[in-house]
Amino acid sequence: MRVSLTTTSIYCFRDLGWTEDLKQCIVGDQATCVTIREAKRRRIDDITPLQRLEWAQENPGDFHFLWECLRVIFLLFWGSANETGSLAQLKLLLNSKQVDKEAKHFQPSDEFLHNALESYLTASLTRFLGIESPDQAVPSGSSEISLQWHYSTVALVAGLFPGIKTEKL
């Protein structure tokens, strides 16, 4: 006799004494969320909320959310290889063969985006501070506001994007 996971879950919850108003978050990928929705649809006419799977709350996992954010960023800022500063141009300059506009491969695309952000920030800060490279000392005529902006920006970037190497900034 084959017992479904759903039936097993219902017996388990009942035996544990869980109440009808209990909600359980189930984290997974898109296929998991589709499976939960399908199971709820098939059990819509069951008697109790427990049997109708009203307790199951789908929640896409963090990895999949991050991957989708990465794809959206790529679609928005990809541009063409002829556009200065576009992700497509940086891809050519860095010779990133596994990186594409759809971000099909998470790891190389994520690493590429971190490198692109580091490059953008370095270029912005060096231009703002009037220096040619991050290794050059900040001119003595720089205002205190410029230095405070520089250090607060570096601290913000380090907090938001822990993978970016801010020691050069």
C-alpha cells in the first residue's frame, strides 16, 4: 500500500495535537511551491482545514529569490557591448564566458555582478575624489565632507555586499 506524503503529514500533525489554526511555512524552489498549490487544489473539498492543507504556507527559498533578483538586474543593466559601462561591455572586458544576459549560471553571474559593482564603486569614488586610481592618496585639498562620504560609502557597501573587497576603496 502506498501512502502519500500529504496523508502521512496529516496523521503526524493530528498525532502531535496540532490545532486547526496552525500555519507551517514550507521553504523550497518553484517546483515545491507548484506542488503545494496543486495538493491544495486537489484537497479543496476535504472536511477539515488540516486535510485541506490550509496549514501549508509556501515560501520561495532565499537562493531562488536572490537568483531572480540577479536576473532582473542583468535584464535592466545588460545593454550592448558598445555601451560604455554596460554589463555586456564589462562581460567582454573581463572575458566572462559563462555569464549571459539571462544569468543562467548563478555562481559565475553572481561573481561577475560583485566584480561589476566593485568596479563601478571604485570608478565613482576615484572620480569624485579627483584621483586616478584607488592606490593614489586622496589630495590634501579634499574636504572633510568628501572623506566622510568616501568612508561611509565604503562602510555601506561592505555591509550590503560582503563579498566585495573594500580594502582598495
